[in-house]
Amino acid sequence: MKPIIQLLHFGYHQAMSCIFPVAIFGTLALSNVIEVPFIYRYDAILLILLVVQYLMYRSGLETRDEIKVICIFHFIGLLLEIYKVRMGSWSYPEPGFTKLLGVPLYSGFMYASVASFMCQVWRRLKMDMTGWPGLTSAGLLGGAIYLNFFTHHFVPDFRWWLTALVLIVFWRTWIIYRVQTITYRMPLTLAFFFVGFFIWLAENISTFFNAWKYPDQHQAWRLVSFSKISSWFLLVIISVIIVAQLKHVKAGRKTKDPRSS
């Protein structure tokens, strides 16, 4: 009975951490079958997601620091979206007033939802890490991964070399999380893969509901290439590096000044 109770508690916290991602996919699904009058679909999605974020903050489901992290990821994701659309990797064919260089502003929230999940699950499961490689190694690797998303259109794609570096840099890093009074741990690279895989599943749902389209999906929807799992795997690493580093900085600040809590 104890393992079942633990699993239910773990599932509950995972589900609560997914509120914003679920809101995104629910909005995409409903807006695909229900036409909102007097407003373009992309604009309506942005408005709804802004309201959801506001309500989550006001209700205490997200803290001010978590909102800051989400804004960072929204900006990072939007820059990547603008570049990828310009290079023809995918497109947003529907009209909208809130589009910047062919990219609807709501698209940044799809990246921010990853940050929202990371922050929420970190807080709810009282997560920590052992064997963290430090800001220099993790930061340089994260920067190289992000840069590769841009440069692989002109130079060879180094994603597999970067993946090998991930395994080397983080081979001693474990995630520690707590469910009730019991502490568990998992290799960080395994967590990267799991999250990347589930984002790939979410991406299939998003393209099915016309959130965006890959070139091979314009005539009819088809499964997103399995190679995208590696892209999400690497993108998740950037998310974890930023969130983990900010958590470490905040923890250090609280240690130096107990009144800051």
C-alpha cells in the first residue's frame, strides 16, 4: 500500500506542476474547434494564456521568481521561433495581429511552459542536485547547445557531439526529490530524456491542433520526426541549467541573509 500512496502523491505533484502546459494544450485544442468571434485565433490564445498566468500568480500557484524565469524562457523561445520560421523549419500560417516577423507571440509560452513545469516540480518535490558541475561548465555547454540551434543551418549539426558532452559533464549529477518523507534520486541525464520525450509527445498534440506546422505536415498531419526528441532533450538541458543555477543563487542568498526568506 505504501508504494501506491507514494505514487499517488508523486502523480499529484506532477499533475499540479503541469497546470500551465495543460492550459496551453487545452487552449490549442479548443481554439481549433471553437471559433472565437471578432478576434484571430493566435491573438485569442495569447490573451487566454496571459490571463492564466495572471491567475496562477494571484492564486499563489506561481511565485514572483517563477514568473521571472518564465519571462526569460518566453524571450529565449521567441527568438528561436523567429529564426526557425525565417529559415523555413516550420510556419504559423494563420493570421494574427500579435505576430512578430511571422511568429505569434503566444509561441514563447510553449517554451515558458517547460520552465513553469521545472520551477513548480522543483518546489513541490523539494528537489536538489548532487554533483552539479558548476556555472562555468554548465553555462558554456548550455550556450553551445542554444547556439547550435541557430548555426546548424550553415555549419554541421553538432547535436550528437553536444549530447556526448552532456553525458560527460553531468555524469556525476543526480536529482534528489522527496515524496512525503521519503527521498529518491535519479541521474539527471535520464530526467533530461524523460522530459524531452514527453515534450515530443506534446509537440505531436500541438501540431495536430494546428499550433504550427512542419513542412511535411501542410498537406496532412503526420507524426513529428523522432529526431526531434534529441532537440527537445538538448533544449530541456538549457532549461534545467538556468532554473538550477537560479535556485542555487537564491539558496546561497538565503543562507547569507536569513531575513530574505
